[in-house]
Amino acid sequence: MPSSMSCKRVPTANSGFAYTPRGVRKAHATVIGEAEELQREAALVADVSPSGPYSLTLSVRGAGDACRRFRGGVLSALIEGEGGTEIVRARQKPDGTIALRVDSEQGLERIRFELALDDDHSAFLQRFRDDPLLGPSLRTLRGLRPIRLATVAHALLRALCGQLITAREARSIEARVIRRVSPCDTASGLYAPPTQERLAALSPAELCRLGLAPKRAATLVRLCRTLDLERLRELPSDSVVARLARERTVGPWSVGVVFLEGLGRYDHGLVADLWLVKLCSVLAGRWVSEAETGEFLARYGEWQGLASLYLLRGSSQGLVPLGRGSVDVGTSARAIRLRG
């Protein structure tokens, strides 16, 4: 909310602040309250039936960041459009429909994309329902879909922050960068998604002070200043992979993050993800290379990205059969690493 609306004293043209009588303040507060009520009434409310199986709770697990949160079954997110910022909210009703509350048609379109409401993955569930590794996860987590980010720039930021460090450290760096560049909604405490223009305005040195490694900071700034990131949505997947792969600091895992969370595509998996390396090592009975995770995901064809998500989530919940008496990916992987 703009700061001018939160001031309790009214500045005069000459010097300072004029005293406002209590009765006037009360009347002013009433007017503001009525205006806010009218604004709430003017919000666009839509009930959307997702295409195919869908679970909001499963999908948004772990998706909270500086721009959105999930509490009490309600996802709240701050988005930014031509008319400024707005809070959008989503909750799932008992009948499976998603109740959306937005302020604009643009907000409705963006939250539908972020929640992947229109991307039916029934063909994926059907095709691999009998897969020995994926089958149990598909049956238990069938409503799971990857939640997307509002901008490709945000996905690139997340991809570069998440390399070679823990998820908690990566999210902490990402949040610091977002707080540095994006406007905040004071009522909710949420920040607008980072845009390419705002990230391009930072220097690599400043990003380093926020915690990003020097080479990755330089890559982020260079790409934001020289490449139209949003236009990547319009290009074929092979072209996107070829362009991003030209950057030495953008590896296959980072490309997978951009595909899943930025472009909303499933045909490139989270190759070289550390947990996936551990899972493949347990399945193979030896420590595998990062490249071998790409060969492993290739069996899922155009669904590699979605398969990555189900394998990672499923194995963390004990849904992926590991064999050889293994019951836990982390413990078994450590034992294999030590033996190697």
C-alpha cells in the first residue's frame, strides 16, 4: 500500500503537519474504510476447475518465498502488472475447484499460469502408471504439479542461487536479492516478483554483497542486460537449451529450473540435482556421475521435468522402491559414497 495512505498526519504546503481534529480523523477513517470495502467488493472472484488431477496443497508445498506464502489452505501472492501490484489468493474447495480472488483479468491470467491450472498431466500419469519407479508416487501424489514463478528472470535468479549450496542458503540469498530490487506490499509483507529490468540495474559486486557467488552474479547481470528473458517462452525448447548452455555457469540443473519454474515446460529435467544423484546412486549400487542422471531421465521423454519432480518428492516420502534393502535415500547414498 502506498505510504501516503498510511500517514496519520497530513502535511501542509508550508511546513510540517497540521493538526486534524478527532472527529475529522474519525470521518476520514470511515471514508477510507468504505473505500477499502468497495475495493474488496470490486475484486474478481473466479472458481476454476483444474484440467486433470490437481492438489493445491501438494503443489505449493515448499513453494513459499519472498513473493508468496501458503497459510491455512490459502496461497497469497503479490504480482505486478500494468496497473501496479495486486494481491492474488487461491484456495481449493472440497469439490476440487480452485477459488481465485484477484483484482484484474491480468492477475487472473498470471495466477492460473503460476499454479499450472490449465496444464493437464493426465497423459503423464497414464503413460507411466506401471513404471516400477514412478508408479507408487503417481498413485499417491497424482495431483502434484510444479508451481511456477511469475517471471523468467526470477527463475534464472533461483537457478543461479541454488548451485552447489543448500536449499536454505539458496532461498536466503534469493530473498535478499528480491528485497533489494522489488517493491513491498506493506499490508502483506510480500514483495513483487523480480523483473529483468530491476535485476539488470544491479552490479555484480552488489549481488556478491547479497551472497551470490561472483561468476554467477556476473552471469545474471549479463543475461538480464543482453537477453530478452521473457521471449524465451516463445522459442522452441532446443533453442532455449542451446542459448542457456552457452553460459558456462548455467548447467543442466539450472536449465531444468528455468524450464519448470520459469517457462512452465516439462521436457527438460532437473539433471544433476544432488538428491537425484543420490537416488540414482542407490538404484545403481554405486556412485553415479551428474551426466548419468540425464541418461536416467531420458527414459521419460517429453515428461522429464515432471518425472524429476515426482521422483524427488516421492523418494523423500519413501514412495520410490530402492531395492537392496535400502529404505532411505540419504542414508544409503552416504554408505555408497563411503564405500566408493
